Amino acid sequence: MIKIIYGAKGTGKTKMIIQAANEAVEAAKGHLIFITDNKRCMYDLEREVRFIDVSDYDIAGEAALCGFIKGVIAGNHDNEYVFIDGVVRIAGKPVAEMATFFYMLEKVAKNNNLVVTVSVSASREELPDFVEKYL
């Protein structure tokens, strides 16, 4: 399952995704993974959430991000939740050009029984049709 948190820059998406991750700790039986491109929110997350700053790994582009996510998930077989904050920033592409990424994410989530939450900096009107089913 994929969930999208969207809104313009400065609307509190990062706080919302952090809150969602911290709330998931209570119900989770498996691993929780939080992926972002900075260390600002590292100390806001519960210690049970695995924090990954992709800037430490020189992720460049959508394909590299897809491979990175698959690798992180492959590291454990009891992953349950994945949170990706700022996917547009990390991929370096507008959300309208990320259909392949969301297709991959949906497939990985389904095959691994994951709940994936993604924050996207875009207004409702800017979101492309292919993300409608995740809202």
C-alpha cells in the first residue's frame, strides 16, 4: 500500500510524515525505515525507526533511488513500513515525470507487504493522474 502526503513547500509535510512514522512504532511488528535527504529530523523519530539519509550515499536520480530502496528492503525480510520524505528532491525530477518510480514502489510494496508513505512537494492540482489512487 502506498500513501501520499502532499502540499506546497512549508505546509508541514515533514512533520506529518515524522508523526506517521512515530505512530506506526506502536503497531509495527517488523522494521520501520525512514528515508530522506538530510539529517534535520533524525532526532525527532523514535529510536525504533531506522533513519537513512540518502545524501550519505550519493543517490543521483530516480533509477538510483529505486535501486537504493530495493536494496534497503532486501536487507531484512520483516520490513513493515517505509517512509520517504521529499521524494521529488531526492529523485531530482518533477512528480509528473515519476510514473516509473511509483510503479516500482507499488510493486515492491505489494510483493513485500509494505506500507509506504511518501511526501511530495506539490499542490493537489499539480499531482499527476497516476498518483490519484494513492491519495
